[in-house]
Amino acid sequence: MPSKAGKYVCWIALACLVVPMFASYFFDDMFSTISYLFEDPARTQLGWNAAGYGLYTSGYSLLCVFGGLVICGILLDKWGVRITGSIFVGMMVAGAATVLWAITAGFPPERSLRIAYAGCMFFGLGSEIAGTAVTRSIAKWFRHGPMALAMGLQLAIARLGTACALVLAPRLVVESSGHVYTLAETARPAVFGLGLMAAGLILWAVFVAMDARFDKQRQELPGQARDDKETFRFADVIGVLKNGNFWLVSLLCVLFYSSIIAFKKFAGAILIPRFAIPAETAGWMVSMLPFATVVFAPLFGLLVDRRGRGTRWMIVGSLLALLAHLLLAFAPQGIPFFGYLAMVLLGFGYSLVPAALWPSVPKIVPDKVLGTTFALVYWVQNLGLLSFKMLAGQILDGARDGAFGVELMFTGLCVAAVAVALLFARSSRRHPELELDLPNKA
């Protein structure tokens, strides 16, 4: 952190950055705990069924997977975080507003679903690029400071948005047997989420002003001006793809996150038969994951900043996830204790690996391609998530003991994640100049 930024200005900038991400996570998960509304189209005036709701949620990743994420990541490096970030934060808000319009306008179900799907597509792409811009901005502002702590805090507050959505949505739309929910009742979580996004948009504008002043101050410092050699070129993307450490980070990301995010999507179908628990208990059990990251992600980020050894913490976190899925697969059936224990281990791993993984990205590539690199990592992640979610669904549909079969798949992903983390640790030892395992400078 340059001294001219002041002791507290970087943290004020971080506070402005986390609110749009909190809002994005809330809006993305606003219907998760009230998805029962869509089991019967007659329960709501909206008229969506479960398949329609599933189609709506799938819109989030469509533009990301089919090239939008990579192209926009390149634009982020070409135009900078202020211009590109502003475009896509605006797109995120506009997409969310389109979803709310589709829900409340009184259209026939098929038309409202099409409009909401289009809104979710733009909301998803806007959210992912906004997240990339936020991560790149944190790497810039905390380059010589507690970067892992800052990224851990951003991650924790963003996932707090998920946790708030899981808890608040059932209170905004109270379950009532035999009640037909009006459009206004169904849209309450979306209205609340859009209000959060409006606050995030205002704070993003504050950050843009702060970032412009920050750049001006850096240019006044000796040796801080950028020269022509630092200008982004499209040929630099090839350099990123030839970087072995980029592929290790991407593989670890897709393997580790697939073992957790894909698991969350099918948690009820796994936990209920394995531990003989009701759906409500399964919901509370899996909600331990986002709440754990709220507490532990900043603490582990501080640990990485102070102690270093980032690649070793990635190994430990991957091993914890492996132990969790081994418990879910092989623990005695019908004993909920093992389910809770697995969620504790998974929660620790879900906090530890990201706290060490994301701060390592700015150390393996030049600043001028940092946005592109983050976007490429997220693109690989989205491809993997899409594939493993589909595979998990096929296993659950086709196997006699689908829960056990899916857990074997997640266990295999964790074994592969541990292997990749070990390779990354070896690369760190072979390339000490990258300082992957050194503490971040205060």
C-alpha cells in the first residue's frame, strides 16, 4: 500500500467494494430456501414450475461459459477497473431489475420466464466481471499490504450475502399451506436484493472516485508511472495460457470448488438419505458452510499474510475437504453427528483454500494481465461446475444409491485437488522468486 493512500483509505475502498458483491450473492440465492414455491405452478400467480425455475437459475452461467467472461476479462485489462467495472456493475443491476420486472409485471408464465432468463444472463455476466474487477482492485490497493486478509474479508462478506438470503427469504415470504402467493409476495426477496444493489452501485461510484485519486497519487511517486512495456497486448493472453502456474491455480480452483459448490446444489438429496434427517435439518446443516466462511475466511487470510506458506494451506484445506467427503460417503448411515462433523471440516476447507489461493494469482502474472488471468480462472471454474453439476444429477437419477455414487465423485475431485496442491507447492519451491509461500509485506 503506497504511503500516500493513507493508513485507513485502503480499508474504506474495500468497504465500498464489498457491498456490490454482498448484494450479488444475496440476489443469486434469494429463492434457494423458498424454491418449494415452484414445485406446483398453482401455488403462485407467477405460475413457474420447478423446471422453469431451474431454467431461470441456469441463465447465470450461460454468457460466462460461452466466452463472455474471457472477453470481458481482456477488456478489464485493456480499459481498466473503473471503466470496465462500472459497465458490468451497471449490467449486474440492470439484469437484476429485469428479473424483478419479469416477476411483477403480470406476464403469462412463459413470457415472464423468458424475460427473467434474459435478465439472469446479464446479471450473471455482470456479477462475474464485477467480481473480477473487485478482486483486481483489491490486488492493486493491497499489493504491498495484507492482501490475503483483504481478500478473505471480501469473500466472507460476499458469502454473508448468501447466508442472509438463506435465512431472510423464508421470513420475507412466509410459508402458508394452501395460500396462493401474489406477484408482490413472490417478488419480496428480489425487491430487497435490488435495494441492496442500488446501495452497492452508489458505493461503487464512490470507489471509482477514490481509485482515480489513488492513481494520480501513484503517478506522483518516483518509479510509479507505467511505461509502454507495461501496456496490455492481446498477445499477453498467450503468455498467460503458457504459464504452468496459471493451470495449476485453475485446476485446483475447479476441482476444489466443484467438490463444494456442486455438493451444495444436491446437498438435500445426499444428506437426507445418508443421515435420516428431515429437509429442514438438512438445510440448517448445509447452511454451516457460508456461515463458517464468514468467520474463518478473514482469520485464515490474516494467517496467510502473517505466516505465509500459502501453498501448504491449500494442501491442508484440500485434505479437510477430502476427509469431509469420505465421512459423507462412508460414515455409518443414520447418525447425523457425522453429517455435522463433515460440514465443519468442509467449512474449514472452504475458508482456508480460497484465503490462500486467490492472493497467489497476482504473484504468478504481471499486473497488466491480472484481470484477464482472473477471468480465465473463473471461466475454467464455470466450465467445470457446469460439467460436474450435470454429472452429479445423472448419477443421482441413474444409480440405486445415488448419494453414495455422487460422494465417490466428490471424493475423487478432492483427491485430485490434493495432488494439484502438492504440485503447486513443488512449483513454489522451484520458483522462490514468486514468493508464493512468503508472508505478504505490511
